[in-house]
Amino acid sequence: MKKILIPVAAIFLALFLVACEQEPGEQEAVARPIKMMTLGEATSGGNLEFPGVISASQSTDLGFEVSGQIVEFPVDEGQEVEKGDILARLDPRDYQDKLDIQASRLKAAEADYERYKILVKDGWVSEQEFEKHVRNFESAQSSYRTAEKALDDTSLRAPFSGNIARKIADEFQNIQAKEAVLIIHDVTSLQVVVNIPERDFVQGDRTRTPKQVTEEINPRVLIASLGADEYPAYVKEVATLADPTTRTYSATFGFSPPEGANVLPGMTARLIVTPKRGQFGDRTFKVPVHIVAADENGDPYVWIFDPETSTVQKRLVKTGQLSGENIEILSGISAGETVAVTGIAQLREGLSVRPLED
């Protein structure tokens, strides 16, 4: 029996020694090849687009300063008018009667004033008596001017050149003072009103003038119905109080409509800006959207490659605006770092990887 057991033991010992010699090589993890990208310097993120609505640069609801019945309404919707043109008239008869009454009172008060001016000069009346007639004369003058203006206010005139956008009242309708009867607007110069999200607004420099901001963000207006042409715009005003519901800030950009194009208030448009850093948000990196995953809490993250250990680590990031197949990374990564681009779903913390050569 000893002659059989000794060779068998020797065989097992030899196999064990061979296995021990091979173990280190077999235990070395095989580095998974994946595509990677190295982040360049942070940029503004390229163009930003905001949907908006076109409105006239000047637009106002017009009404009479006095009440009465409309007896003339000679304009039509869409009609072009010049500054000072009469747009509507009220029945002036009551106001003419009031003016005539005040004219008579003024004439009588003026006569008394002239008479008492002579009497006080000659010493026939006191200064106090004369001052009473001075005040009566001044009061009559004021009442006359008020009646004169009321009569003039029975005519409604265009405050600026433009077009009749809408007639709200009708001829022969009785209206109250200040009640709107029509809307006039100027469509030779238009504006687009957009809402800037909080994330794109918070880091803008409020000390810059509208002209400076215009130069730095290069705003343009794109009207889809007119094709792909972009029309230069300029900053008019930016609200500093956010809408309590949407948490956005209203911004108004002026632009001139293309010649011959029927661009009207109420049409939709898109505002395109190319911001520098610090304008409408400090944009950082733009990466393919598929490389950003979400953890069990819904927080976005990317896989960062560590060249010293040739492994990947999960890094939480803050994302920004989605644009086509790319998404902005606002924070969490730095220029010069390398992120995984492929095999995202198969990666895990500390996994050994190597760059996949093209």
C-alpha cells in the first residue's frame, strides 16, 4: 500500500504547487475597455433659447377723459393712423354749454376785477375787498380752463403713429370716463417677451447696462414661420422680481421686423442668446446626455476615471439645460477630468477600466 500512496501524494502536492504559482495571475482583474472623454475648459454652453411672444413696442388702451355718447368712430381695425389723428368723438353739446356758462362767468368776474382795481387804487374800497374779487376772477379763469379742456377731451386723438389693434366700443355707445374704447399699437418696432429660468439668471451681473448686456449675449429673434433667419435684438428691460409660480424672470428684447414680412403682436418666437460666462447663468460643461445616470434617489451622476488606479468612481453632479443629445453639467466636475462615455450601466464603484482605443 505504501508504494501506491506515496506517488499519489506526490501528484497532489505537485498540482497544489502549480496552482499556487498560477493564482496571482488569475486573480488579477481584467480591465474593462470603455470609451472616455476628457473635459476641456468650462464654456458658456453655447446658444441658449427661450420661447417668447411678440408684442408691439408701444401699445395702449385708449379711452376718453370724460363720459358721454360716441357720435363718431371713423377708424377701422388694422387702420394706420398718425399721431394727433382724431380716432373718435363724443357728443360735445353738454360740454359746449358748460363752456359757454363758464365763459359768461369769466367775463363778469373780469369786469368786476377791472372795476375794483380802479376803486382800490383811488381808495374807495379796502385791500381786503379787492382781494376777494381777485380770487373770484382767478377761480373763474380756472373753471373756464377746466370746461375748455373737457370740451377738447370729447375728441380722442392718437398719442403716437401706429395701427388700430382693436375697437372695444361701438358708435353711439355711452361710455364712462377712462373706459377703454380701442387699442392702438406701433408695429414698426416690435419686442419679444421671454421668461428666464432662475438657474440662467442668478449669476448675471446686475450692474451692467442693457447696452452692455446686449453686446455680451448677442440676442437674436427666430420666427419659425419666417424660416431659419435670425433677426438682431437688444435688451430693453429685465425684471428683478421672479414670478411666484414659475420662478422665472420676465425679460423684454426689442427688434425690428423684416421688411415686407407680416409679423404681428401675439405671434410666437424664440429668443437665442450666446452668453459669455456670468451672463444668464455661468454655464459649465456640455456632455452627451446618455453618460449621465441617476441613483436610487434620482440624483444625477457620472463615472470619473482615475488614471492613477485605472478605476472609475461615481460622482454626483448638478445638471442644467437639455439641448438635443447634450446636457449641461453645472457643477460636480472639473476641467481636465476624464468621464466614462460607454458601458455606463455595467460600471460599478472601483471597477478596473482602460481607455478603448478608436
